[in-house]
Amino acid sequence: MKKQGVLHRELAAMIASLGHGDLLIIADSGLPVPPGVACIDLAVSEGVPPFLPVLDAILSEMVVERAIVAEELQGNHRLVEQITERLTPVEIQAVSHEQLKVRSRQARAIVRTGEWTPYANILLYAGVAF
């Protein structure tokens, strides 16, 4: 039995399988999942699990080269600060929510949380550890 890090079998396997440049998305409960993109659904109920603890767990195991959030999220200053603190010094780009949904078609997987905060989605592009 694994005793630390990401315990969810599918999520741990997905993180381990990512190559340089691969896209993994952490999403709120409302982001549509495009046909053909894997969905690792963690949502249990409203707010469970929340976005930030899922982001923390994934960041503990994933090398991130760059990230993208929706421009619309900029109105939620506290959440933007919390994301930025966790990802520094990674470059975080902002695009429209519509553009984010277009880019989601290229994802290896979307990790669906129970988050109910609008636009609480982040695109994480895998880097390399060396």
C-alpha cells in the first residue's frame, strides 16, 4: 500500500506517465471534458475535494514547466495569489475561458474536483526533472 503522495490510483499513474510538454488539467466541477480526453473524477459533492488541495497534491509529484489559467479568474485575487505562491517561479499565462476550453482538447487528462468557484481551472504543462 502506498503511504504518501497521490494515493488515487488513476491520478498517480497519469502523473507518472506524463512526458515533457504533456498537458494535465485540474478543473472545477463545471469544466466540460472534451470527447476523447480522459477524466479523472475526484468530485464527491459541492466543494469536495477543493481545488487547492488537489493542486498541492499534484504539484508534490509533477514537474511543471508552465501553466495557464482563465483571464476571468483574475477577478478572484485571493485564489490567483494562492496559485501563484504555489507555482513560483513557473510562468503562469492567462487566456480567455473559451480559449482554455479549446486548449483542453489537447490534455492527457482532466482532473475534476468538487470545486464550485467559477473558473477555478489550471492547465499544467509537464516539464523535466533534469
